[in-house]
Amino acid sequence: SYWTHTVEGPDDMPAHVKAALLGSSVTIPVADGSLALGTWQGIYLCEHRDSASGRELVVTAWGEER
């Protein structure tokens, strides 16, 4: 079938669904030079495939320079 994945493996579609549910970006405020995260908050990177591969983390910062 045209829609059948033949190379990626059986973990491909579940990985797409998980990524769609969790999202791929986050906005975090910075206060006094530190990430403004609450006591029980953190930043976590998730790999939804059975085996890890290379990933790239892109950080974009904007605001006023002090």
C-alpha cells in the first residue's frame, strides 16, 4: 500500500503520535538570569523511538539586554 512504511520500523507511527500529543517546543521565561521554573517543573527531552538517533536542540532567546 502507498501508506505503508517499509523502512522506518514498527515504532515509527507511535512515535509520531506521541510527538504530536506532547508537542515539540516550549517557551520558558527567564527571570534574573535564571530559568523561571517552579519547584516541580523541569525540562525533559523524550525519544519516542525504540533506538535513539542524533537530535538537535535549538535555543532561541529574545528580550532586552541588561
